[in-house]
Amino acid sequence: MCEYSGRSYEVFVNKMLQSCCSLTATHVQCYCDRRAVTLQCGLQ
């Protein structure tokens, strides 16, 4: 998903983070490499 850029990318990531948080109620970390956006949710 790293081909996304600017606001479109930000909106995409924000939606993913919101979905993750709503499902897990945990801390969220999101990072992007050259291949994909990886979303990690874990307890803090």
C-alpha cells in the first residue's frame, strides 16, 4: 500500500488504525516499508 501518498495515504492509514483500535482497544503501531503497510496491535 506504500504507493499511497499524501492525504490519501494518511486517510487509508487512519481508517486502518481506527478499525484496529475499535476491534482490540489496544495500542496501535503502524509502519510502512517498500512492500506494504503493516498494522500491529498489542497490549500496553
